Amino acid sequence: MSRTIELVMDSESGASAPRALTAPVDSARVVLDRQRDRAERMLNRARLIVLILLGIAALVYAPNLTPALNRVNVSVLVPILAWTILQGELFYRLPRLPAWIGVANPVADIAGVTAIIGGYAFAHSATLALKTPMFLMYFVILAALPIAASTRKAAAVACMAFGCYGALVAFFLISGRLPTVLNPVTASQAAGVSPLDEGAKLLLLAMAGAIATYATNWQERLATSFSRATEEREHLEARLARAQLQSLRLQLHPHFLFNTLNTINALIGTDRHAAERVISGLSELLRMSLSSASEQEVTLAKELELLAHYIEIQQIRFQDRLTVNFRIDPDARYALVPNLMLQPLVENAIRHGIAPRAAPGHVIVTAARRGNQLELTVVDDGVGEKQTRDHRDGVGLGNTRARLLSLYGSEHRFEAGGGSTGGFTVRIEIPYRTDTAPKEPGRRESQREALV
């Protein structure tokens, strides 16, 4: 019996996180915060455009307004415009805006609208102040709340808008600055306002605030429901993927056991001692396989250890007809590979390449790191592949293809084929990662004792 093993291994290995089957789903709050951050940036640009338009309108109105009214426009619009530009320079280059920006901007807007209305009252008359279209800006501010605010912020801003305008009307009435006319039609043509009109405006403002708050809350609940549904779907997909991988792995056990039992059956009548050695090797191989049954990926070192037991069994059967070489780079030893992947590939090489002929054969298993990729090859110099029929792509190769696709998707490469003069080569490339999870010796010992 001849066995050649060339091992080049090192105990040093890199560190990277194991690949998960599915990426984690962001929580609804994280998603909402990210979208609100983007919305706040867009709203600030819209605010800048609105302020520029208001400035143009103020310039157009300026010849027809008193100097006092023009001073009110300038004293309010210029600071808000400066704040809008300044926050863009200070904060909008950051990855995330400060949390207080989402509150400061609507508060500043409402304060600005209230200041203009109040300034008009003191510079001219309360009647002009309450009849100015500037009142409509409250509704513009409330309309933007569901886009960038949380429910609490929306409720607070809505209450502030209602409270500021209500306080102005109440102050004008109490101070005697506001002449009132009960009839709304008469009030529209006179130098006064109707309490009914102002009450209706306050009612509309309260309704707009309530709708904005409800819309914000509805958006939050919708985002939360969608996130939960997405997370549940991701969990189900992950469980399905794990179940499919487990099913693929379990297919290998009866396939391998069937071939090994045939080997034992063939040896019992001719070499009882060799049959006992095969049974002993099979027992150790099954113990190692069961000890890692729940793991989809294991280190290459562990995979090679399991493969060595399998090769011992096969060399008892083939004697000097089988030579196996291992050429493992130091960086590859602790790379993660699919559990029980190499064994069916080597079995495929022995069964279809070496067994059908009487001459000795060689199987070479290599592993090498190529940048961020791990390259694995299994090469035999056996009878090769028939051109008329792909007889080599049975359980072993087909199972390996499916597992690699499920574990790595488009990040892997799988090639299998025979040469023109015989032999067969399987070449696999997968992402290079190492296992950094902490070991649990006590737990593994208890599992080993339970298996034994």
C-alpha cells in the first residue's frame, strides 16, 4: 500500500466574520431615521427656494408698502434665509444631520411666520396682519411634517402653529387693536375682521395639524409593519435555505455509506482484518461527521482531517493502486469551506477515475489563497470522462454545485471536466474567510462523549 501526503500548513490564520445566509434587516426606526435625514436635506433646499421667492415677492411689494412694513419683511426673511444657508454649510456635509435639526427648522419657520404677522400688526394694523396671505404658510409647514418628522415632533409643531396664531388673535382682541365685525361679508369689505372667520381659520389650522400628525403616525406604523413583514420573510427564507443545505448534506451520507458498505462486503470474504480496519475507520469518520452535523461551514483543516479517514478506508481497498497527495498552502488551512465538500469530490475521482482501471492512479488535492478567493482543486489521472455522456456529474458533483450556489451565490466558481488524454479536474473558487468564533472546549467534549 502506498500513500503520499504533502502537507504545508501553518497555525497562523487571518480573521474575518463567517458569511451569513441572509443579511440582517434594518429595524423600522433605523429605516425611518435614514429616510427622514434625506427628507430634511431636501426640505431645506425647498425652504431656500421658498424664501428666495418670498424675498422676490417682498421686493415687488416694496414700492407699495410703508417703510415700517418693509423693515418687518427684511428683519424676518433675512435671518431665516441666513440660517437656512448656514445650516447647509455646517451640517449637510455630515453623514447624518443632528437630531435637533428636524425640530429647529419647523419651529424657526413657525416663529418666522408668526413674527411677520405680529410685525405687520405693530407696523400697520392687526386687520392687515390677519388678512395677509402669510397665514397660509402655516399650512405649508404642516404639510411637510409627515415627510421628515416623527409623530411626537409633528404633534408638537402642529400645537405650536395653532397656539401661536391663536395667541396672536387673542392678544389683538384683548389689547383692542383688532376691530371686529360679526358679519363675515361686511368684514371682508371693512377695516375689521369677523370672529367667525378667525374661528374658522383656527379650526382649519387645528384640523390640518391633526391630519399632519395622523399622517406621520400612519407612515411610522406602515414602515414598522413593512419592516416586520420583511424581517419575517427574511427569517423564513433563511430557514428554508438552511433546510435545503441540510437536505443536500444529508444526501451525501447514504451515498457514502452505500459505497463503504460495499467495500466492507467485498473484503469480509478475502481479508477479514482489512474489513475490521475499514469498519473502525468508518466509525471514526461517522463520529467526526456527526460532531459537525449542524455546521454548514468548517475550517479546511477539519475538512482535511475527515477526508484523511476516508482515504485510509479507500487505501485499504485499493492498496498500491491509489496514491493521494495533499498540497495545502499555509494561508488556506483555517479558511472556511462547506462542510463535507471534499470527500464526495475525492470519492468521485476514485470511483470513476481510479477504480475502473488496473493501473495505479493518483489523486491530488490542492488548496491555495488567491487574494480574496480560496481555490480548491481535486485532480485525478484516471480514465477520464466519456465525451458522449456526462457520467461523472452524479450525486457528488451535482450536490456540490447546488450547495455552492446556495451558500455563495454568484461569489463562487465551479468547474469540472476531463482532459483530452484522460483524468478529471474539479476546480472551485469561493470567498476566502476564516473562523473567528470562540471555541467551546467543554461543550465540544460533552458532545463528543455523547456521540461515543
